[in-house]
Amino acid sequence: MLFLICLLKQCSLLNHLCGRHHHSSCTKQIPPLQTCIPLVSSLQSRSNTHLLDSGMGGAEQTKLRILCLHGYRQTGTTFREKTGAFRKLLKKHAEFVFVTSPVRVPPLTPGSDGGDKDDGGCGWWFSQPNDYFKAQDESECVKGYNDSLKAVVDFVNENGPFDGLLGFSQGGAMLGLLCGLQQQGNLPFSFKFAIFASAFKSRSSPHQALYSEKITLPTLHVFGEEDQVIQKHMSDEFLQYFHEPQTLVHPGGHFIPATGAQKATYVTFLEKMAQLT
């Protein structure tokens, strides 16, 4: 703001001197006062940025917008709740937005009156026709996948753009399919990076064509040594479909770690991604 005030004063003073001395070349060499006005809009348009300490007085950088895909039997709301510590850890670097799949998962425990006692949450597709999913299933079934894909595309159209996507568990598998679609030029929106947590390759045969080209966009893959839901070897196997994937392996299980031990890796990756946007 101080810079803007000084610039306005300078423009005004120079225009005044030009008029006082009737110097015809001044109007060509010195911009009139109104040419300084667009600077106000330019500065105001940066209101969504924040200052990151660069060690040399700081530098402005826009927060990354990241769309998050929940795991099986979750929703955007429950996934958001489970990632509270993770979001807090990275709040200076990214804004996380959550989407819910339209594919409803049957509850685990039916009520005694025939109603649903437990909300089964949502999933991105079923590996069996009876509305069942298991990551290890090799099948021809992708029931619900097309509905989920349309929901993501519609959500991005209404709420995007997003710099990157994050997917957890089955949401990570869905993100891998979105990466394949983008790599092959068949996705109606674009993103510049992907973060996978406890992710795996879909074993449903209709999805296999989406792994035919190696994914070239930058990726970070986070998974646990003790994950009993998506075992480590499944996330390891998934890496082969990406060009130079970055990995963060933690000692825990089926969750996104958010401690000081992982913060440096997250921050370094996001700072690199910010330079791409």
C-alpha cells in the first residue's frame, strides 16, 4: 500500500511539473495519473495469497487448492474429520476441499426393524454386482464407476479449478484412474499433481486400459508399513505406473500420518508443486 501511495504521488507530481514547464515530450514519456489506477486492482486481486518466509524477507505464494477423494465407506464429511491434524499441519500451504461419491454402500449392520442401523457411507465403485467391494478382487465389475466419474467432473466444474488431487484408499485407486484418463487425454478437466495415501491399483478388468501409459505428472505416495487394509505390497506395486514417484512410508497403518516426522516431506512436495501453478 505504501508503494502504491508513493507511485500515485510520483505520477501526480511529474504530470504537474510537465504542465508547469509546458514540456511537450513529458506527456509521451510520463504515464498520466490514470495509468497508475490499474495497480489498485492488481494488488487487491492478491488478497487470497499469504506470505511464506523465504529467508530473504518473504515471498508471496498462492495457496494450493486440493480436491480430496475419500476412502470406501466414508464420505467427504467423515474424511474431512479424519484429516483434521493433516490439514492443520499444512494449512499455510494448501486448502483442502472434499467431495462425496454418489455411490451408496450398504450398511454393515441392518436394523432389527429392517431399516438401516449404520450408515454404510459411500464408495467409488463395486467390484461385485451385489454392491460389494474388495481391493483384492479381480473381476469384470465396476458398478457405480461411471456415476462417480461424472460426479467428480461435475464437482470440479462447479467448484474448481484445483491444482492437485488427493485420494485415500479406494479414493486413491479412483485418483489413479483419473490420472490415467488425464494422461490419455480423456479427462475434461486438468490437475498438476496427485497425492496418494494407502492407494492401490484397481483389479477390475475394465480399468486396465487406464494403466497402459505411465503417469508423468508429479506424485507423492504415502503408505504404512503396518497397513492391514491395503497392505504395503499393494501400494508398492502401484508405484510402477508412475514416472519418478515420490514415496513417504510411515511405520503406522491405514491412515494419513500427520506428525513432525512427515511434515518436511509434505511441505517440500507442496512447495515444488506451487512453482508449477
